[in-house]
Amino acid sequence: MNPGTYRIMIAGVLLLSLTSYAVNSTVLPPNLDVIVFSDGTHCGMQGTAQSAAGKSLSKLKNRYNPVKPTNIHNEVTLTSILQPGDDIDRFKSSWGARITGYVIDVKPGGHTEVCNCGERLPVDRDTHIELALTTNAPEIQRVVVEVTPRLRQIMKQQGIDWSTETLRGNNNPSSQPKSIYHKWVEITGWMMFDTMHVDQAENTNPGGDGNWRATGWEIHPITAMRVLPSPPLPTQPSTAQSLTTAQSEYSTGLTPQKRQQIRNRNAQKLASFPPSERERDNQ
């Protein structure tokens, strides 16, 4: 299968939701540029980053303004994000997006991330959510979307629990109605390319042994989510195989020269972050 044809495989259809959570702009706090964590730490928009690249990335991750309908780019779908190919410039971090997918995993985000000033408690860390087109997609066919501490505090002010524990359910019957784990959801938020993972994503490190995600593109932060009562479209048995084929064709079709160019580009991107600022979201 030609990877270029994969874009048209899945179409999104909006359905009535069972659970809907969105930022209400009328009750936003006046300013969350500095957040106070549970241990009393005050953390600004750039976190503890010292490098220019780290500061810029942290500021994108820590945005908390809600996505408006006029911000949303309808060409961004889970399918278009998963489209194989070197995608570092495919979208823009100024774009809002709304995508639909199946939640394969929900867990605390990276340990001691600089954007969150190195905090370790789950309540003070991002919630890492993995979306896919199918219920059994491997890691390299998943897209990461994230709830941040700032959005978690905003939602709490509205009486809504976006804690990692509640979103996952954690085998707690009382949390199950609020859980998104192993459910079909619609996610709204800001697009962001997480450069720190450029060498761990299938699209920018094709065929890499250590890849644990499809792409560096995320919705980060999430500003709204809703649980759907059923899949947006009947799941096609061929969906996973078609994406697997497209990813394989992209990887094997690269010339040695092109593959080396990608490796050099990735190394240059990563070199802009000192080792102390690197993330470990896959731990």
C-alpha cells in the first residue's frame, strides 16, 4: 500500500457523548503563568529549563488558554497524524485540533520533567494518554496526548477530576464512569511537536529499535475531552495491517543517504537540549 493513500482511510464522525469535559473560559483563573504545586513549589511557564530550546518547548506545553472553534484545523485527524513519513513540519504548534481515537493507555507523564519543575507526584505531572485507530495498536501506531497540571487545576475549579488516577479508573468502581481508559474519546487541544522524542518516534526515526510512539506530534495540552458511546466508525480489520504496511514501505523505501540525513537532523535537534532537560515519558 502506498503510504500517500493512507490519509483517506478513516473519516471522523461526531457522535453524542456520554461524558464531556471542556475548559469553561468564563471561570478561568486570572493568571496561571506561575502554578503552585502540591509541595508548595512555584513553577513558571518555562519550568526549570535553561536552554533556549527547553524554555520554548516548556512554554508550549504549559499553555492553558482554551482552544476556540476558530483555532481548530479540521485537516488534523488521528489518521493524518499517524500518516507515515518524516513529519517534523507537517503541522504547526499554533494550531488547535480535535481528534477521535481509542485510549489504549493512561499513565503519569515523564519523571522530573523540566516543564513541571521536576515534580514527581502524579498530581503535579502530566497525564500521558495514548490514542490509536484500533483497540490493539502497537506502540508505534499510537499518538500521545497530554493533560497538564495547569489544565487539571482549571478543571478541578469547575468540579471535574482530570487526575491520572480517575482518568485511568485504577480498578475503582466509583472512578469508572469518569475514566477514559479503553474507551473511544474525542480530544481537543493544542498541537505540539515534542522535539525531545524525535529519535523515539517511527515517523522521524523509521524502523528504530527503541521507538515507542508513532510521531513527535501531540495534542499538548488537552483542553477538552469527551467519551463517545461507541467507535466513530466500525473498526475495519484491515486498518492496523494497512498502517503497518505503510510504515514498512516508508522505512524500507528510504535511501541510505536520506536515512543519514534524518539521523543527522535528529542529532542536531536533540543537541539543543542539555542531558539534564531530556524527558523520560516512556518510563
